[in-house]
Amino acid sequence: MNIRQIIKLPKYKKFSYKPVYYDKRKEALEEKIKKAKSKKEAIEQGTYKPDFKGKFRNNYSRDITKKQKKQQISGFSC
């Protein structure tokens, strides 16, 4: 007689676990590529309108206020 027939041996348990890996840089790159492709298609179709109007002015004024705050803080500490 065969030993396997007499003694019931447990079968190995198999798991179908797939580890999940999240790459921030890859996600950001894919998003930028997607935006660039949609922008390119819009340019080719003639429906693209740039959205940078007024942004230069806002960033400039924001930078000035940061510089002024730094000067005020350094002026008080002296």
C-alpha cells in the first residue's frame, strides 16, 4: 500500500497576492504626457487658448511680498 493513501497529507496553500507599487514620479510623468498630448491635439485643431494671462503679474507680486516680509523680519531682529 502506498503511504499517501493511508495518511492524508495537507496540500500547499497558494496565494494569488500581487504586491502593489505606487510610483509618484511615474504618475506625474504620465499626467504631464497626457496633458501635453491633449494640448497638442487642441493646437492642431485650432481650439487651444493659452491660460497664462495674468499669471506673471501674480507671481511677481507674490515674490515681492515675500521679500518685503523677510526684510521686515530681519529689520525687527536687529
